[in-house]
Amino acid sequence: MCKKVLVAMSGGVDSSTSALILKIKGYDVCGITFVSSDFPNSGVADAKNMCEKIGIEHITLDISCEFRKKIIDYFINEYINGRTPNPCVMCNKTIKFGLLLDKTLELGFDYISTGHYVKINYRYGKYFITRNIHEKDQSYYFYALSQSKLERILTPLAEFRKNEVREIAKQNGLSVWNKTESQDICFIKGSYKDFLFKNGVENKVGNFVDENGNILGKHSGIFNYTVGQRRGLRISNKCRLYIKKIDPLSNNIILCEKLEIKKIKVMNFNFTLFDTLRFKIKADILTRYNCKPNKGIIYKDPQDENILIVEFEDFAQFASPGQSAVFYINNILIGGGIITS
């Protein structure tokens, strides 16, 4: 009996081609698309059309309540508290490989599949993820997944380049083969600032200050900025200025002339290959998706076992609270967590 796979389909070329490849490989495939009152364009029509073309069933799942609570409320609260959220990381953790994976098993499917460019391997009784050697690697978004979840996930695009995926779709008559890839946050139409305004977040003008508390100028609201930013500050100074810290309590943004991030703290961490961290390890650390890795040492905070300390060999350029720090050893994803300071 062939294995049953539920494919999360957005109506784009990646998820559509994933469904096609799995069907060709002999899986019993069904497409599923999220719908929510918070999505300006969920891609349902394109997803349905692609399923019809491929010859598979398509279903929809209304996640309005869960998405509002787990993603949108989180997104808004992070900005209110002076942090820079990463809704894609949170969505993969709580929606795609949380809510949807639960639905997959409830409906009697063996696997869930997505259009991510991620390679999941199995060796010596463990599932592990390796960085994609091609130009597109999305392993950064998978650090929060456990072994029990990884064994249920199929990622058929792992071995392909983007242009190869488009060619496969074109050759098989999928009309979305040249569909533009969305670069926006799925639940926001327009700017994220307008979205925050509409959801009741006040844009409070405050002060730019130096490290001694001296006022350097005015900022236009803390959610317009992120730690590490140097452009768009509109401050006259003999040297370049960088955002060192955002303080939501005082509504001040602290600037410095040289941003040298040598150490960060990480919370809500997860390790994909082992249960906990028992000793110091050397790793390559990504502090943002698609940034250059920094080498460093990771260990538990001696004062708080729920916090990781990351010490960089060189200074990190970007390490904004709210973003994820993700760890690799020899291109193998070992875990990650949320930067807290």
C-alpha cells in the first residue's frame, strides 16, 4: 500500500511542484491550503487548479483563530516590546509543523510535505538536516523541529535549484511555473507599519540617545527600527551610528559609533539531534536568514539553564532580539533559539 502525503500548497511553483514530484514517485497525494480572514490572498484558486492538473484531491483548512493567536498577536507584541519578530520561523513551528502536522495524522496521512528547499537525512537512527549546497537553503526555519516531527516530513525539492523546479513545472504543464515568488509576509498587504497602526499599535516619537544617555535626536517610533541598523537614522554625526539597543520602557533608542556584538543570549532553544546541551560546543551561527555565518562557542548560562550563551570568535554584525540564532556543525543543523539580548 502506498504512503499517503498531505502537501501544504500555497498556490506557488514550489509547493505545486512538490506535489507533482511526490505523485510521480507513487505516493497517494492530497493538497491542503490554509484559509484565514487575515490573509489578503491565500492562493486557494491556484492551489486548486494545480491539484486538478496533477490529478490529486485538494482541501482547505480554516486557521483564522489559531493564526491570529499564534502568529499575528506574537508579531504585534514583539514590535511593542522593542524586538524584531520572525513570523516565518514561528509559523513553521506552530502552524505548518504544529497545527498542520497534527491535522495530517488526524486525517490518516503518513507524511506532511512542503515546498521548502531543505534536505532531511536519516542515519544511525537519527534524522538530521543539512544545509542545501545550492543557492537556496531554508534549513534556518527548521531548527525548532523534533525527531518525531522530522520523521513525518518530506521535502522533495531538496536536490533541486529554483530554475530546475520551474522547468519541471513548465514541462508538466503547471501554469504557475513562472509565478513570481512572494517576498512579503503572507498576512500583510502593504507595509508592516500600516499593519501595526491598524492593529492599535501607537507610533510614539522618542529620543535617540548615546551610550551615556545624551539626546542625539528624535526617532519616529521604536517599531520602525532594529538592532544593528545604521541607515535611515537621520542623525548628523561625524562617525556612522548604529542601533545598539531598543528600550521600550523609556522609548529610547541607544546608538553607538562601533557596534561590536561579541556575546548574545538565546532563549526558547531546541536541539534537533540531542535532548540538551551538556558541554560547550563550537559551531557556525546564523543570526539572520541568509546572513554570513559567524563562528562561535555555545554553552548553557551557568545562572539559568533556560538560556544559552553564544560567544563569537569575531564580532557579529546582526544579532537583533526577537530574531533566531541557528547553529550548524559541518553544515549539519543542530539547533537554534530566539535571541533575547
